[in-house]
Amino acid sequence: MMGLDAEFDARNRAATERLRAVAARLSDADLARAVGEHWTVGVVYAHIAFWDRRVMYVLDKTERDGAVFIPDLDIFVNDLSLPLWLAIPPREAVRIALENAEELDERLATYPPALLEAVYETNPRWVERARHRGEHLDEAEAALRG
């Protein structure tokens, strides 16, 4: 194994400056431009933000614990994604959540039974979405009442 060379910081900073330079010349139309089948230029930036934030999380936990922290994505994805989710207009978040829930409900209802059983055995919450949705709706409703 080669080990970390002394130039990593310079390369990181140069990449950050490149991100900044490219962003400085992007119009709204540029940000919406397709990058592959599903991404846009804006998604590229969001993706980079997510994974950089993941590294910050790992570094914070490693420093706090004094040992390398190897995260399970499901555990910390909420915390890392929160700033991005907060940037979504709330009505849009509602619309997206409803569309996704409807689509997933239909998909689960028509999913091949043997595969559905295998998915359920792995994690019942992946199939019984009402558990997860209900927990969070309970929290939201409690906050609205409180």
C-alpha cells in the first residue's frame, strides 16, 4: 500500500476551486441540463455535496470515538441529507412523497410474490411501508397538536 502523499490537500483544494469556477458560470438552464439518463448538472452538485458530507460525518465520528467509524448508510443518511431536504420547498416535498408512496404501493401490490416474500424476510419495513409512514405521520401530527 502506498499511503497518503503530501499533495492530497492541494488536489482537494484545486477540485473545490474547479467546482466553484464551474458553478460561477452556470445559468438555471445549465443546472437543469441532463447528465446521463437521470441526473442533471444540479444533481451532480447535490451528489457531490452528499458524499462530501458523508466523509465529514465519518471524520467527526472517528475523531470523537478515537477509532475509524465505518457507517451503515441507513443509519446516517437522514442526518446527511437533511440540508438538501430542507432546500426542497415543502409543498414540493409533499407532492413528491405522495407520488412516491402511490407508486411504491402499486409496485408492491404487483411485485412477484416469491421476491416480495424474500424482501419481506430481509426487512419487513421495506414491504410494510405503513410502519415507517405511520411513525413519521404520528410525529408530525403530534407536533401539529403541540
